[in-house]
Amino acid sequence: MAVIASCALLVTEHRSSQLNALRMALSYLVDPLKYAVDLPSAVMHRASESLGSYAALIKENADLRDEQLVRQTQLLKLDALEKENVRLRALLENSFKLGEQVLIAELLSINTAPYEHILVVNKGTNFGVHPHQPVLDANGVVGQVFRTLPLTSEIMLITDLNHAIPVQINRNGLLTIAVGSGQLNQLNLPFLPSNADIRPGDLLITSGLGGTFPQGYPVATVDEFTSQPNKPFANITATPKSLLDRNRELMIVWSHSAPVPLISKPNTAEPVINTPTPTPALPPANE
Amino acid sequence: MNKTLWFYQVTLTIVVAMCLRILPLSHTLELFNPDWVLLALIYWSLVLPERVGIFYAWAVGLLTDELTGQLFGQHALAYSLAIYACLKLHKRLRQYSLLQQGFFIFCCLLLSQLLFFFIKNLHQSVQLSSDFWLPLLTGTACWPLVYTALRFLRSAEQANIDHR
């Protein structure tokens, strides 16, 4: 009977998402375990922070302040550029997606399945996280939310074998798809013809096609490769920009689905453009 | 044995086994991490066959599925089949030496690992290297450890009760 029950569960879960309620209920039993296992490493992390010497902290503080100043000035320029971009797009009668909200989630250092690149973070549906949300870190795209539970959620990395992300080459806008390789430091680009205009060191950014990932975030840099003219498709790999195995803090992104109005309505467009910098804020109310 | 005590004991060991299962390890050690939950379940099904039955194994399997984020029911299926074999053979297995038991444990672990392998291959594209089978060997190697540790726990508990 147990065999029949588990087979039925397997089939229903594979075919549909009706079992989500059961998963949610069971996760209340199991999620405390995840937090318990994470506790030692979290305590170590906290301890190393609080035991840092006074001088080191002051130095770090000063460094961070300098960095913030530099970033701030760059942002000033970005503001102007973004306005210019909106104006230009308005000339083309094109609407523009802009402004994202992010939530910082901390990694739970537990190991669930060794052959899948799936992380567990400490923010779940109680913070409004939902599946297929993009996840970033300071350097680039990390992955997308794969499954949400009340207290935790699972994130599939871009390098997972079952993951593919639509990208474009920043230099010339060539569109392609980057597929996970199953190794943490490699993405495959299997759909490029061997005469494609791509060079080692090219930056791949998200193309925004498919709707999951917002446009323009860095994903990977193209590795060295040797062209093989006798084959129809080039065998090209890329290295992810984000530090997939060294991060503890990740950012879960909400992109605003409402496009910014065209320049013909300048009064309404103004406040939206003034807040393009993502701030670590609570999830939007409509989630 | 006390009516509720066995339940606390078994559940506690299962919880510890689950923690061991998701313990963060370095990448190479991770490949060797055996299926602690199944080892603990096998031990208890040999010692308390009338209490720890197939349904208990099935429920624990369901929780393990949730814990590891796998497709629902795959651990439940594997665990209930393995525990079924244990229950059928528990009288014989108790008489065996640790070495002979080890061979049986190897078969149980192989059965569950094979099921995981089939289910994984059915529903997603995974390139499984030969490392996938390493937990089988370490699991078998860990069986004497699990066996003596749990027996020590049980005898300590028993002595405690007698003492009272």
C-alpha cells in the first residue's frame, strides 16, 4: 500500500502542483531542522564579525565609505543617463521597464542534493517570495527561485543542468541561451553557429526575453575557445560573473511590471525615474 | 519497553540522522555522505519490528523528501521497500554477525539508490557520475558504527529504567 501511495505521489507531483499545500504543511515540521543545522556556521560567521579588531573595523568602515562615495557619484551620472534613455525611447514610441525592488536573503549552509545546484535561503512565502523570481548578487545573476516554502525557499543556480537563461552579448547584442553545465564555474552556449560574432572575454548580459530575468544584468564572461569551422555549432563556454559558491547574502528581485509612462506625460514619469536605485526594502504590496 | 519512550527514542535518532543528512560539508566529503536516515530506520526496524513498520518508514521518507527538496514520494517509496525487506528478514538478521548484516545493508542501500537513480533519470536531465554510488560504500562501512552507537543508547536507556 505504501508503494502505491508513493507512486501516486510521485506521479501527481510530476504532473501538477496540487501537492504544494501538503509540502507547505510538512515544511513547518522540517524547516526548523534546516535552521538548526545552519546554526553553527551562522554563529561562526557572527563571531568572526564581532571579534574583529577595532582597527580593522575602522579601516573597513573607511574603505566602505570611500566606495560608497565613488558609487554615489556614478549613480548621479546613471540618473541622468536613465532619463536620457527614457526620452530617447519615447522618441521611438517604446515603453521602458525600470525600477526593481530587492530583498536580501541569507543562505542557509545546508547540503540537500549533491548533484543539483540548489541553494536554500532563509526567506520564504512569509516575505512574499514566489517561484521564478530572479536572484542576483553584487556581481551578476545567481539563479532563480525554484520552490518556495513558508520559511525557506530553494534557489536553482544558473549552472544547474536543468537551467537555461536567455542572454545577449553586450558588445553586439547577439542573442543566445546559456545552459547550465553542472559545474559551478561553467555555462555552455550550445546554440551558436560556428561563424557567430563572439570573442573570448565578451560579457553576456540578460536579454530580458522569456520574462523571468530583467534585462541588462551581467551573467558571465566568454571563455577562451578555439573555433572549429567543420562543425555546425560552436563549442563555447562561459564563466559566471557571480561568486556562486562564496556568497552568503543574495538578492531576490521584484521587477515592476508596469512600464514607465512615455514622455508625453512628464509629471507622472518624474517620480518613478527618481527612484531607480534598488533599496533593500520590503516586498511590494501587490505581491 | 515503555509505550511512549520508544517513540521519543526513535524520533530523536531519526531527527539526528536527518541533521547529518543535510550537514554542510566540503564538496569532496559531500559525495561520501551516506543515507543516515535509512541506516537509523533499518536499525530500529530490526530492534522494534512491531513498532517501526512500513508506515513509519513511509512517513519518515516523506519528511526526507521535503527536507532534501526532491520529488515527493521517492524517499518514501525507497524507505518503505527497504523496511519491508528488513521486517521480512528481521529474525534471521538478528542472528547474523555484523559482517553478514553489512552485506544485507549494502543490498538495502543499493535498492534505494537504484530507485533514486531511476526516478531522477525519469524526470530531469542529470549527468550522474560514478560518484553517485559512493554513499553505498560509506553507508555500509558506517553500519557497524550506527549499530553499536544505537545499541549503546538503548542499553543505557534500559539500564536507566532498571535502576529506577
